[in-house]
Amino acid sequence: METVVEEQYIFTVDRFIIHRDYVGMKRGYKNDIALIRLDREIDFESENTEVSCVCEPYPLELLNTNQCIVLGWGQTTADSESSLSKQLLQVGLPILSDAYCSQLERDFSSHWALCAGFTDEDNKDACKGDSGGPLLCPLAETSEVYSLAGIVSHGVGCGSRLHPGYYTRVDRFIRWIEAQSGE
């Protein structure tokens, strides 16, 4: 019997770049964004790689915000004894209106955040361990191309009715990302 070993790519983190105006939980998670600079570029064109690149952030108005997905290796329940997932999981979530999000969280601002989830269902959400992961939404004109709409930030529990997840709104940070990456 042959053992098949998948090719692995190991990168070293050259530097972490945390937004200089980040404020945490006590003041609403404003500017909850960071970049990781790797020691070298990733070759997305290589036929040996299963890594792909997501589209640059587009304004929410150009996305189908009812068919977004969040990805992560986090817990599958809010139970503190729950372990992290051993496989990458995904769940479909709609982005909710700014007015709705503002009603639920006092410090919410669409200048840097958005919220996503279901108002009438339980158990569909990002959870502990998913922070920093992507919220991807398809472009409105095609369901095959996804854009990075949000970054998992925070929430109350996991998948609780009337408690959507909160995400950093990436389209509001394009200039900051470009400045940090030298583009």
C-alpha cells in the first residue's frame, strides 16, 4: 500500500501589521483589521497549489449579500469545552442591514463593520476560533467570483437567534491595505 503525502508549503511570517487605530471590545472593535506579510510571494499560478486568491474587496452594493459564506476552523458550538474543527468548515449567511445591526449593538458603525446571520434561525454563525477568517460574497453579476466582504470580528455566543456575527467591513479599508502593502 502506497502512502500519498500531499505537498506542503511552509511560509514564515515576516511581519504582522495591526491597524494603528485598533480598539478592542470596550470601544466597539473599531479598525479590527491586520495584515500578515509572508517571507515570500505565493505562486497562485502553480499547478501544484490548491491555494487560490479571493478577489479584492468590492463595495457591498456590487455584491450579492444574500449568498455570502464564512469559512473557519473554529468551534462548532459555543460550549467552552468544544474543540476546534479538524476540517475547514463553511456556512452560508446573509449580510444584514446597517439599521438592524445598529439596533442590536450600541457601538456598531457601518463605517468599519457589518453584521451577518439569520434573524429567525439558530446555529448558523462563525464561532470561537474563526476570528480573522473571511466572509466572502459573490459579485452580483456572477455567482462564480467571490469578493472579501468581511473579516470575522466578534459576536455574542455562536449562532444564537437575534445575535448575528460582526465583521470588519473590508471595502472601507482598501486604502489602508494598499498603503501597508506598498501598492
